[in-house]
Amino acid sequence: MKTLLPTSTAGSLPKPSWLAQPETLWSPWKLQGDELIEGKQDALRLSLQEQQQAGIDIVGDGEQSRQHFVTTFIEHLSGVDFTQRETVRIRDRYDASVPTVVGDVSRQKPVFVEDAKFLRKQTTQPIKWALPGPMTMIDTLYDGHYKSREKLAWEFAKILNQEAKELEATGVDIIQFDEPAFNVFFDEVNGWGIATLERAREGLKCETAVHICYGYGIKANTEWKKTLGSEWRQYEEIFPKLQKSNIDIISLECHNSRVPMELLELIRGKKVMVGAIDVATNTIETPEEVANTLRKALQFVDADKLCPCTNCGMAPLSRQVALGKLKALSAGAEIVRQELAGL
């Protein structure tokens, strides 16, 4: 029987303290060599167990084998020099030292395929695997070679498509492309961003999702949110074209945000991963708070297309807080399931 309101996470979950420094993005590994490989697998198993303990329906790897949702993928590509660094403005929000594109980018070997095979062996539940989207990848680099954001995005789309097809072959049920940059560069998104995203998912038979949020709960993002006014209408710029795209699922931020819920009407017909957990606070939501967010979303999303989710990844949070939030997500979804069943 198909689960109504299947729960999921946006992607990352906190790493155990023996693998990397907790509550820190880009935290260096504490292990090396074979110990690191084994440690990542242990962490993946632990992350899966905590998702299952919390009652999450569509599980993931918690991104335990990567330091960062974008750069870890790029590290495995040729044409990018991580020693040659430049300072760029990330998503028009904050400055960061980033690697440089020095030649044609290409993928010499699979990046996450072995990790996905390992996860698939651990569970019979549906699996979602996150990859960075083309536009967010180009926004995390200095391009000293193509000198064109669009050209580089198309190259990354081809590479992502290669990886996605191999992930699908391992038994991954949903491939999610993370595109927080879609909430910033609206003209580019509508001009070629969605087209490159469709190129990345070309030929896939599994479901595909795009995750568009307002970012991790880090200072640069929370400060930016304060400048956005009483209503966050960024989704309004891109949803009409996304609704016509061949992406199956749209994942977005809702709880404790100022996103007008009626914007979901613009993607009517798509499956929607509704962010019902705020990742920018250590306060654990009550099941009723989660349920209330889902009830509001159900005014604009058909029940069979609504998937309760987190607003974004939870890597910067403590494991205890993240687990509490996942349990609240499951409990809140169950409240609404019971209501829909008339129980």
C-alpha cells in the first residue's frame, strides 16, 4: 500500500563526532585512508538507523560521505583546480574562497555510486539521493576557462546526467538536484537554468526532484533573510516555468518562513516536498506545528502529491536536535494522515 504523505529529509544530517567536527560545514575528516572509508559507511548506517527510528519514509544517506553538498562532487571532476582559489560572491550573499575552473570539466569516474550501492543494501525503503544542480555548481566556483556561466552549466548538466543514470542503476528511487541558486538568479533560471536542470535528468526513469530553499541555518543566510521583507515571493518568479518542466517533485521551504503558501498553486500538479521543519533553529517543532504547516499546504497541493520534508539540510545542527525534528516531522504527518482518513 502506498504511503500517504511520505516523509523525507532535504538531504544532509549531522555527522557523528568521531567522523567530523559536529555542527560545522566543511568540517575536516578526523579519519584517514581505509579508516575513513569504514567510518563513512558506519556513519551512513547510523544516519539511516536514526531516520528509520524517527519514522522517515523516504530515506537518504544523510550526506555522511561528503563535506559539502556541492564541493564534494566537484572535487571528483577534472578541469577544476582546488589549489588555485579566488574569492567570489556566493548567491549574491557572502564572499567565499572557491576553486577555479582551469580547463574542460569532465567526470573520470563515478562519485557517489558506491555509496548508493552500500545504502541500497541496507534498506528496502525508497531511497532519495541528492546531487548539486548545475546552476548552484557554477555559483560555487571561479570560472577561468569557459568565461560563461551558461556554457559551464551545460557542461555540468551533462556530467550530472552521467552520475544520475548510474545512481538510478543502483536502485535509487528519487534523484534530487539541489538548486538554492534558483531563488536568486531569476532571469538565468528562466533563461537556461531550468533547461540545464532538464538536461541533467534526461533519460532517467526514476523520479526527479529539485530542492530550492533559502539555505542552511548559517549566519550569512539568516542575515539575508532579514532583508527580504514581510513576504518572500522568490518562488513566484520561477514556479510557472518549473510547473511546465519535466521535473517530478519540487522541494521548498515553508515552516517559519515568510513564503506565502498560495504560491504553491503555481506548481499545482507536481509533487511537492513541503518543508515543515525549520533548520535555522535548535527549537524542536511540536507535531501539531508540523501538522499545521501541512494543513495549510493541502489547500494548494493535492494530498496524494504532498511529501512532508525539512526546509533544508540539517548538517549544522546537533544530532539530538536533528533526531527530535525528524520525529516531529513523522508525528505531524501522521496527525494529518489520520485527519485525511477521517479517523
